[in-house]
Amino acid sequence: MDKEKILEKSRKENMRQDEMERTVQVEGESFSLIFVFLVGLVILIYNRLHDLPSSQVLAMFWASCVGSRVYRLTKRKNISDIITGLISLAFLVFCLVRYFTQGR
């Protein structure tokens, strides 16, 4: 392939976003997930100290993780996304079942 064909192919692939926009998007999603985790952790600790139910907080965190993995799987087929998605889904189901059956 000559240089012009490679550049044209790259332009078509990156038509919607350039590299900087993609980097910001990925870092934003990562920061968002970390922030949700930290806020959830604070709420979880508070709930434990006050003997309040906390499964819903964990369910929200795992739902965020599952959503992130599902989105990434639609964009790229990576085995690590499948594995982490299944693990996150298992924790989400566990938390939801625990919340609906025990209320904790």
C-alpha cells in the first residue's frame, strides 16, 4: 500500500474522532468509573456503620462496570473485555439477588 492509500484509510477510520478526542473519552470513562466506585465506597462504609442496607450501592457500581464492558465489546472484540464483563455481570447479579431477597 502506498502512503496516500494508508492516509486515506486512516482518515476514514478516524472521521468522527481524532486521537485526542478518543484519549479524552477513554480517560473520562475511566475517571467516571473510579469516581462512582469511590462515592459508592463512602456510601457503603456509611451504610455499614449505621447498619443500613448496601447491596444497591454495589449493584450500581457493578452495573456501571457491565455497561462499560458491553459498550467496549460492541466497539472491539477483546477477550479481556469479555472476561471482565462476565465477572462484573456475576457480581451485579449477586448484588441484585441479595438486594431483592434479603434487602441488604
